[in-house]
Amino acid sequence: MDAKHIKETLSEISPETLLAEGFDDALVGIVRQFTHTMALYDYEKCVEVLIERDGMDYESAVEFMEVNVVGAWVGHNTPAFTVITQ
């Protein structure tokens, strides 16, 4: 399933679901928890986006993700991210 299809599906089943802007290449699916639906992003792919798009090194990209993306709680529709596996 590509990002376009995931976004279309989310807009149909849960239009209030929030997306992580600028990370379409890392959008991998949809997560449900109880009554909440969330967009699911691959954390490491998000880091790769920051490295490639913004010219960050790995450590800076991880710090940015932790503080500004994963750490940006905006309610129950906040996107979810896969766990770091390294």
C-alpha cells in the first residue's frame, strides 16, 4: 500500500487523523487502538528523509525526530511511529 492509498483510506475512515507533514515516503500503514485511528510511519525511514531532504547527519535527525516529531503530541489522532530497531 503506498502513501497515496493510505491517505485516501484514512480520509474515508477517519478524516480527523493527523499526518506527519513531509514524511510521505515513510508512511507505511494505519494503526487502530481502541476507538482511535492513527497513521503509522516507519521511524528509520523518517530519519532517512531528514538526512536526504534536510542534509542532517544521523544523530541530528534522530534528535529532531524525538523532539519535534515523535514528541509532538497533538491528541489521540497524533501519528504513531515504529520502534527504533538499532
